[in-house]
Amino acid sequence: MIKYLLVLIPLMLAACQPASETPAQPAAEADATVTEKPVAAGEDRLAQILAAMPEDVQARYPSRHPQETLQFFGIEPGMTVVEGLPGRGWYTKVLLPYLGKDGRVIGASYAMDMWPNFGFANEEFLQKQSTWAT
């Protein structure tokens, strides 16, 4: 299972990269930006979305740190994000409203024929996995 995660994690990180790089700023402009502390465009929006989440979702904030996690990965509204092994969709519930109508969440999971290789994948689990997309 570790080798599958080692393959999946770099793929998720690569999918979160911006489509194109912005050109480097001239030195004079770069110095001016250092003195200002701009607020990220989606930071307020993310805070509002997180505050509006149901209590059961907010209860996980201390262990999942959704605002810090999305900021660390540079996730912004309108992006396409690949969520690896989405499980019950906790992050999907946060990502969908944050990414907005122009954004997209893609759930990446193992192929159905791989799950039986894991000791915890009983019949009930396999049934849930087979209908996950619905």
C-alpha cells in the first residue's frame, strides 16, 4: 500500500500546480510587494465557507486544519483539484463551495479490483466503494 501512496501523492501535487507560471517581477516591483501584505483573493471566501459548514464538519477542523491545508497547497477558486482517496468526502464538502462553479474536484481512488488486496476491504466496504461515484 505504501508504494501506491508514493505514486499517488506526487500525482496529486502535480495536479494542483498552476497551468502557467507568471513571469518574474522586476526588482523594483518585487521590493514594493514585500512591504505590503496582500490578502489572498480566496482567503476571506474560504473563511466564510468554513464558518458556514455544519457542526460535524467543523468538529474536525482542529485535526484537519482545512484553511491552512488549502493555503499550503495554493488551492484557489476556479482550480481543478484532484482529491486522493476521498473516502466519505469530508474535504470534498469544503472544496466544492470554495472552488465555485468554475472549479472542479476529481476523486482519485484505487481500481475496484485492487481493494480486495487490502485486509480491511470486506464485502460491505467493497459494496460502498462500487457505488462511491453515485
